[in-house]
Amino acid sequence: MSNIDKINSRTIFGIISHPDAGKTTLTEKLLLHGGAIREAGTVKARRNAKFATSDWMEIEKQRGISVTSSVMQFEYKGKVISIMDTPGHNDFGEDTYRILTSVDSAVMVIDGAKGIEAQTRKLFAVCSMRGIPVFTFINKLDRETRDAFELVEELENVLGLPSVPVTWPIGSGLNFQGVYDLLRNEVILYKAGQPSKTLKLSDDGVFDPLLEDYIAGYNLETLRDEIELIQGAGNEFDLDAIAHGKLSPVFFGSALADFGVTSFLDHFLDMAPPPGPRKTTDGYVYPTDEEFSGFIFKIQANMNPAHRDRLAFFRICSGTFQRGMTVTLSRTGKQMKLSQATELMANEKENIDTAIAGDIIGIYDTGNYQIGDTLTTCKQPLFFEPLPTFPPELFCLVTPKNTMKAKHFQKGVDQLAQEGAIQVYRNEYNEVVIGAVGQLQFEVFEYRLKNEYNSDIRMDRLDFSVARWVETDDLEAVKDTLDSRSMLVFDHFQRPIILFANQFTLNYYMERHSDIRLCEALDVNSTLG
């Protein structure tokens, strides 16, 4: 197989959804059908307890939610597939955003009873902004759901995303009898607790008399009416529009019942784009370029707490990775030897010698890397599109309960800051202030410090809700403008930030100090001053 063929056999996609729509369950079933796991809830049958493969962190198992993104790679029908399972909870939206910068397409999971929810809208907006192709899986058809047309119309009305059904439901809830595959002209029959059965139809399609032996009259009549309407008035299937994120193929099924998942996976792999060019600050890098390049989009400490390891998640954009190769870290210009790398299955890792464009690898990190870093063999510095940093809205002053364990505390804070798991600041007195989008981030931070760094902490909420980076050459002058409703802190890169009590306080400050430039979001590698 040529290198181009190998690259084209790769596909990287992220799974996005509102919490509880079934995202992690769908991920599990895709891994199951790909042969990556032997039963849902285990990786290669290595564990006895049945927890979601992608929910490897102990707190995720306890709460039944995803609070960190994970990467799972497997092979299926000649394709090398990397699935990014993103945190569904909106408290971890920044982690999800970074994940979406590394994928070539996205699968949007929607609860058939609830339709499009708030977090789905936010994540879709990120995909739309980056032109990422979106595939829609409408889930939980074995329960009572909203009308299928209503759900499909909502994609266009709420998200502005035209769609084209690829599979269509036959009933729902207790009356759910399967789906009709419009592209393959076949019906896949559903019966709870039993293997599905596929009926190949004649040129008459859903009017094939064969269906009268399998589908209840009221369901069959509805199906025929709906398919006629779709074929007469629906959007035409257009692979080019799908590849450019202008049209979303829609599938129906039940991840929990493992129905419709195989059909979705087969179609998805036929339609999903292979690795494409990646934008840099001064052009594009193509997967077929000879020079090796890629970027770090996530750093995770303590995936194996026994070894205190730290892994940088790296998307290869061009060239070939060879174990032991020397690359340049563009941010510093330093030469780095990549002596060890792994392929990933959540927190399970396997050492690899080579990898190509379109692969996600884990690089062991001793503290050299930051999120957004570029590694390359190019002689000229290379920088991919920067990953943004957003200001949080909740703030706490954090101190260790046991001052004798201050080193454990400082190490944990520093490593979690480098991960981007939470925003970590320090005030003028070198006290630690953490910022989060939601309360759950604080709880995860506290949990991880205690369980991974043996550090119990005290968290005191601060009465601030707005943060802005400040650009200045005269920090002392800025300090003179502050009062009790504002606080100066410094981020992980020593850039000054002012915390304000609320939006009104910020607006008042900006009116009085129009000469001071404040920024709402920054690229992770930018500097101020």
C-alpha cells in the first residue's frame, strides 16, 4: 500500500453531544464493532468491572460522566479509525474545543426525545466555524421519541445545517421496528433482545410487498408516506457538500440496544473525509508533504497513577514519525528527541515505531510541552492555527490544608495547569487562584489533587465572575486603577489578568480607563506587554 493510500485509510472524528444523549455509549459500541473491545465497558477484556472504555478516570466511573477527552484508535474494514470522546458536560467545553481542532469530521449524537439541546448548539458552532463535516446520529429510538421530520427540521432551523436522511426510523418506543436504509434500499429489522435482520428490497423500495410480512400496517403505511415525501421534497445526497460541512447525513438507531450502529459506521467510513490540509500561520501543510509536522492538542498527567506519567496527545499533520527521530519545538527552537511514542486506547497505551499523517500518537512529556505546541522537522519555524484560551467565570482561592505537603500541592497545581484542565492563576502574593467555567471543574480539580498528588485543599470562592487579559507596559499604573471589585492575577504564562466582580464592573472600568487594552480570549502561545 502506498503512503497516499495509507493516509487516505485514516479517519479522525470527534463525538459531540449534550450530556446523557448517549455519546459515550455510542463510542463503546463503535469500539465493540471495530474489534477494539470484546464487551462494552472493557478494553481488550483487561478489566473485570464494566466501566465505559473512554471514561478511564476514577471520578468518571463514580459519576457515570465524561469529564476528560480521550482518544481510541482501532482498525475496521481496512480503515484506521481514531475516535475522540469529548466531555459532554459544558463545564469542560474548552477541552472539547481543543479536541475539535484535531479532527477531520464530527459525529453529533442527539437524544430522539429531547432534540437539539444547549451544549449541542455550542459544539456545533465550533464545528461550523472550522468547516468540520458533521454526521448526525439520532439516538434512543427504542424509547418514545419526537417526530422524525421534526427532529430533522430542527437541524436546519436551530443549527442552520441542511440534512439528508441516510436511514429512516420505522416507529419508535414500543412500536419501533427498525430503520430503512435509503442508500442501500434495505430494511434492518429491530426486535428487543434479538439480533437484527436485514431485508434487501426490490426496485419497489418500501412498496415491496415483502415488508407486509414483517412490519405492522400502521408503521408500514407511515414509512411509505414519509419516504415518498423525503424522495420528493428532501435535500439531495451530495458527497461534496457533506465533505465541506454544508450537509449532514442523518442516521437513526439506539446505541444502548446496539441497533443501527453498524449501518452508521459503514456509511460513515464511506463518506468521512480522509486527513486534509491543515492551516498554518502562513499557508497550509498537506498530509503528503515529506517533512514531519504536527501539534499537541492535549496534555494528560497521571493516566497511570502508579507511574506518574505525563502524555502529550499529538496530531500528525504531515510526514512520517519514526521512533528516535529528532524534531524542533517551534515555540522555543529547541531540538527534541522523540524516543518513545504510543498509540492510544483511552488510558491503555502500546508503544509504536512509526506513524503517519492522520494518526494520533501519545508522546511522553517531562514538562517540555504546552498545549498548542508544534513539532516539526522543517528547517523554518512552523506554527499551526493557534488554539484559543477563554476566560472562566468562577474563581476560588486554593490553599493546601497541610502546609507540610506544599510541594505535592504545587506540583499538582502546576501539572493540572499545563494540562489545561483548569485555569490556574497566581496573585501578587503567589497565592493560587483557579478559574473554571462550571462548578464540576472545581470538584474534579479537588478530587485529582487529593487522589493523584495526595494533597487535601481548602477552596474559598472569590466574588468575581469576569476575567480579562490586560495589555500594558506599565503594570504599576494598572494596579493603581484597581479597587475592591477587581483583582490582578497572572496566568500560567505570567500574563496579567484583571478579575472583575461582574459585567457592570468591567463596563464601568473600561469607561474610566479607556487607554487600558483588555482582551477576552487569547491564543495559548501569545504574549502580552
